[in-house]
Amino acid sequence: LPLPAPRRIKALAQDVVNKIAAGEIIVAPEHALKELIENAVDAGSTSLEVVIKEGGLKLLQITDNGHGIDKEDLAILCERFTTSKLKAFEDLSSIGTYGFRGEALASISHIAHLSVTTRTKESSCAWRAQYSDGKLVSPKPGQSAEPKPIAGRGGTQITVEDLFYNVPSRRRAFRSASEEYAKILDMVARYAVHCAGVSFTCKKHGSSTADISVPTAAGTLDRIRQIHKATVANELVTLNTENERWGFKCEGWISNANHSAKRTTLLLFINHRSVESSVIKKAIEQTYATFLPKGGRPFVYLNLEIEPARVDVNVHPTKREVHFLNEDEIIAIICDEIRNSLSKVDTSRSFMTQS
Ligand code: ADP
Ligand code: MG
């Protein structure tokens, strides 16, 4: 058979490239929400309200009381690689804030209708702006795309509507709004436990009751009690360990041997970013296996802080995957601490049953 003629190579149109890149960062509504929560926390907010319609596919709205965005910055807010958090490549190793690549809002603006209402302390009014494909757009034909002054309180409200409206294949992949809402609640719950000093609410649009609600003043254990119920909270003990050699500090709340669930709940924060780690999860489950009935699983919340220079946060745009130096050694120390704690709790329990 004759070889087929080679097809000519052509550059993809820029809007196609942008949509592909955005779809890699924001795979599901929960990922957009995670970025928005991290931005709000970065802005020093002490109050965070989330409203959701149709599992976040119709509406994702987050209102904070943070420092707001300068009116002059609104024009470039949603451009790719615009950020207030990183100036030089070297800053990557000492970065203390959640976001740093300036990609989140840009990505969202390529795959959803994005609008922002924001007010800084210095501003006499709030400003409202609407975005599409990284740029300011006018809300109605014939109107100006420039930010409009409106009444509003200090802080920022970000509204994301019709996520993936222009990526039909992705949009079709979501079969159940309630499944997406459950994932959103899980994400909000993680940050609501972790972010001491910040109040959180999350509810469905039009509903008068919040599905998650924690007040600003609640301590970590109270936060866990509100969200994961007293049956879990009553069986938790603190975990505290640090190690200079491996440059880390770890604190958290872990269930004792009285608590045994069907599945592991692992709330894992590395340098204040919610991350997944199947390696850490597996090590923890193995540690608990000798203390729990067969098939029993623990509840573990870990706030792990590692010297920024040892963490490679730059591995993937989604930043869900975090790698750090001496993973094995650090995990071993944490699991030793868990083991110590479980043995201790065992003895105190036998004391308590005597009284
Ligand atoms: P990054 O967080 O990586 O800087 P983003 O696209 O998430 O990138 O945000 C871009 C910039 O917009 C941030 O650096 C910040 O200055 C500003 N910003 C975003 N969300 C908020 C918010 N809720 N409050 C104040 N500023 C915000
Ligand atoms: Mg960000």
C-alpha cells in the first residue's frame, strides 16, 4: 500500500491552546473552588462564604472579607501568569502563600463566565468586572468593558458561572450534580478544619441552611466536631512532632483505637495546601492496622510543614501532587509518633474503664 501523504503541521489557535491548558488545571468544579478558597485565604480573609448551584457547574460563588484587589489591577487580573505573590524564580523556594503561578483565574476565565466584585480598604466603593478568555468584557452589548463602581463591602466576591460551557466534552462527563456537590463539600470541609481563625459556610443557592458552617473563633477540634461529628471528635488525640534534620514540623489530630471507620479519612495539608498522597495514606493505614479491628480505618488530620526549599511545588500545574526530600524518613517519623500515641491511649483507656 502507498504511504499516506504527510499532513501539514499547523499551530493550534491561541484560544484552543488556552482552553486545553485551562482544562488541565481545572478538571472539575472542586478544583476551581480550591483555587478560589486558597486565594481568599491568601488575601487574609477571616470569613469565607460559598454558594453552589448544580454541583458548581451552574454557579460557584465565593465571598471573602480579605484585602481586596486594587482597581488598577483588574485589567490584568485574569491574564495568564499575573500574580501578586511571586516576582523572581528564586521566590519559589520561599513562597509562603498558596498560589504563586497566576494561572487559576486566567484558566477559569477561559472555561466559564467569571465576574469579580472587590473593594480594598482604600477604595471609596466596590468595583465590578466581568471576564472572558483572560480579558475584561462588557456585561451587555454596547456597554463598556471597564470595571464599574458599585456599592459593596470590603473584600472580594468571585462568581463563576456555566463552568465548561465551551468545552462540551468535559461538560458531558459530569453526570451527577450531587456527586460534584459532595466533592465540593469535601474540599470546603478540609479547609474549614485547617484554617483556624477563618469562618466558613457552604450552601446550595436558594437554600436557607448551610451544609457546612464553622465560626471564626472555633478551634481545630471544634471544627472537626462540627463537620465530622462528635463521634469522631471525641476519639481524637493530638499529634505533635518535629525534626530538625529533615526540616519538618507536623501537628494534627488522629483517632485513637476506639474509632474504627469503613474508610480512612485523611485530611492532609503540606505547607497549608490540601494535597493527596497515596504513599502517606498507605503508611498510616498500615500503622493503624495493628490497633484496629480487621478492616477498620482511622481519621487523621495532619498539618505538615516542610522547609519550602525541600518541597518541589512546581511539579504540575494542578499542584495536587507534592514531592519533598526525604519522604520516607519523614513518613516513618510521623508513623512512629502515631504508634506511640496509640499505645499510650490504650493504657489510659484501661485506667478510665477502671474508674
Ligand atoms: P495566584 O494565586 O497564583 O497569584 P490567581 O490567578 O489565583 O494566581 O490570582 C491572581 C491574583 O489575583 C492573585 O495574585 C491576587 O493578587 C489576586 N486575587 C485573586 N483572588 C483574590 C481574592 N479573593 N482577594 C484578593 N486578591 C485576589
Ligand atoms: Mg491563586
